[in-house]
Amino acid sequence: MRQVTVTEHLLQHQKKSPMATGRFTLLLNELILSAKLISREVTKAGLVDVLGFTGETNVQGEKVRKLDEFANNVLIHRLRRSGVLCAMASEENGDLIQVSGDLPHGDYILIFDPLDGSSNIDVNVSIGTIFSIYRRPLHKSPGAPSLAEVLQRCDKQVAAGYFIYGSSTMMVYTTGNGVHGFTLDPSVGEFLLSHPDMKIPESGRIYSVNESYWNSWDTATQSAVTHFRNAKNARGKPYSSRYIGSLVADFHRNLLYGGIFMYPARRGEDGSYSGKLRLTCEAAPMAFIVEQAGGMATDGVNRIMEYTPTELHQRVPLFVGSLEDVRAVREIMLRGGCDTVPGR
Ligand code: AHG
Ligand code: MN
Ligand code: MN
């Protein structure tokens, strides 16, 4: 079988995709090299001193692990010198990461979750890196882009993808021409096309949700989860429950097998409801990928791709996966008078 690398695949599709420019290829290659460095470090976990916490707390109020910090530093260091970006944003940084004036820069904006599934790092469970790419809309001013230029409607993404550090390391990405998966062959150090034109089954057999939050969900959300647990669904029998706790890993499994991942809004101590997952670096890229694979992503009711973020670290409820399953949740939410979904 002929082995196709990511770059070859992009070039082959160049005629079809306006994204397959030299500059975009450069950006993707820098992301790939960063992921290889992260993957190498992840596989050494336990042998070298990369487990545990740094002692810092990030902008999300979460304790930073050493591998979170390593992954973030690798991505910032490599991408800021790539010459193709004008700004970056990371889950780990409160503000935009500007590309300084004395470095070459370009038109692309990169938003990323350097290491997703942090709580699984120290126990050898799959984790990942998620990325989302936009173009700077218009050069209104010669300087660095403002936050408003970065916070674009999610359907303005020009590419999105993830790397999963699991039983093998894979890259899955879309530029709006389907979803393609590549597996890292460690012996040659290249990602080779292993899953061309991925499609998520129309309905699934797996539901993924952290059910320990049951008591903090509204009744519509409880009804939606119950739908997958009992036999009164289109499948005619209960779905299997699988929850890894790394969005990338839960999403990837459901992409291949079919099913739904849910992170509903939870009632906080002040009585208000909010989601946990970040719109710009988690929900939006997964929404782009799943739609390109024939699936669906909502906040329970509204399409994620129609959200325009109002802040960099905005959180949203997320229901993502097979078309029929996410649709079923939407119907239940609308019937149940769901009051936990924030307005857009
Ligand atoms: P991160 O490690 O980047 O902070 O993301 C963790 C996220 C996501 O990967 C996962 O689906 C979810 O948090 C798990 O949260 P719970 O532990 O609340 O279920
Ligand atoms: Mn994450
Ligand atoms: Mn993270």
C-alpha cells in the first residue's frame, strides 16, 4: 500500500482546498512537529520527571501539570516563530499570545488546548492536543490583531483538528473537505494516512457523560441522559456507557464507533448553570470536525458552529457526536423546556 503523509495528502487536495497553500502547510508542519515532541515526552512519562504538578494554577483556576506546561511551551515556542501566525491563544494563557513585531508573521490565528485530559496524564490514559485555525479577517490596523478579530464566529474556522496520544499517536483534521486521520509511524517519524474521509455513524451505541453530576443537571438534561440509558430510544436497548475523561479520547472513539459525548450545563453554588468545556479551544474545533464527518454538535439546542465567543475562555455545554443522537437530545431539551442553555 502506498504511504501518504499529511503534506502529500494536502498537496493532492490542493486543487480542491484553498487551504493547501505553502503557508498553511508550514503551519500544519509546525503543529505536527510540536505534537511529535509532546508525544515523545508523553511516552517517557514515568521515566523522566514529567509527572505531577508545577505548583502553578492556570487561568481556568486549575492546577497546572508539568506536561500541560511542557506542551504549552513547545507549541508557543515553535508556532510563534513559524512566520504564518499573527496571534495565538491557549487554554493555559489568560490573554492572547501576540507574535512580536520583530518576528515574521502572517494572517493565521491559532487557538489550542495544549494538553487535553490532564487528569489522565499520570495514569497512562489517552490524552490529546486540540487546535483551531482562523484567518485574520481584515487588516484594519497594521499592528497585532485585537481580541475582537480573534473572537470570530465558530463557522469561520478554516481548519481544526486534534492529536491523540493513545495506543498509537494519531492526527485527525479537517479544512472543510472532510475529515482525515493519520497515524504516527514511530519508525519513520511520519504521520501516514490511515483513516481517509472519516464518517461518524448516523446513530451510535455509546453515550459518554460524567454521570456523577446528575444532581446538578436540570430535569431536561436528566431526561436526555435517561433516553440513552433505557430501551425507549431508536436503538431499542440501552446504549453502552464509556467515559474516559479526556474529550479527545471520548470524541475519537465515538467518531469511529458512533455515539454521543455530553458535557451538560451544571448548577453551581450560586444556582446558575454553566458548561465546563471551553468554546474556542474545545467545543468549536470538535464541532467543525464532527460536522465534516456527518455528525452534529450543539449546546443541547443551538449549533456550536453558530456561536460567536464573547470572551476567550468562554465555557459552553456540549453535546457532540452522531447526528441522530444529538438530534434526539435537542428534541428532548426543547420538549423539556430546557432552561440551562445560555443565549448566544
Ligand atoms: P483539560 O485537561 O484540557 O482541562 O480538559 C479536561 C476536560 C475534558 O478533556 C474532559 O472531557 C473533561 O474535562 C472532564 O471533566 P470532568 O472530570 O468534570 O468529567
Ligand atoms: Mn481540554
Ligand atoms: Mn488542557
